[in-house]
Amino acid sequence: MTTKTKKTVNKWSADVTEHSDAMDLEKDIFKSGDPDKIAASVKHSAETSKRRKSSPYQSAMSMLTFYENRAGKNLNADEKDTLEEAKDKLRELFGKDDK
């Protein structure tokens, strides 16, 4: 581990979310509990973002995966299932059949 304090290390993902060239997301969208709403919102954010560096589909899926991985320990089984369903819905919205 580097010489950074634990407080700094724990906040890196929040910093990435707020200051990255990813995309702007609807506030608390991942907490909505509705996979259809999550997928539609993330898709909209990816398609309208002027800061993304990859395709809208890749950006949207990456953001879902990023959130799932960063919040993973704090998500209960229902929340994880909701995010997995949102990924499936996102694939449908973009016309992708891959998993």
C-alpha cells in the first residue's frame, strides 16, 4: 500500500464518479430498485454525454459494472439482482444479445 492515508484510499471511487470523463448520471438512480428505470437512465446518460470516450453501450455498461464493483460489499442480494437485471435490460435497449 502506498503512503496515502486510509481515508484517501477509500474515497478514490467517489472521486472517479464525480470528476471522471465518464458521464453524468441521474442522482441516486442506482438506488431506485427498478432495473428498467436504471437501464433507461444510464442509456440516456451515455447517449447524451459529451465526455464519454467509448460507444454509448460500452460507457453505459461500464458505469453499471463500476457501480456494482465499487458498492459490491455494501449491496444486498436484491440490489445485486437489480443491477444484473438492469444490465440485461440495457443489452435489450441497445439491441445486444451478448453477456
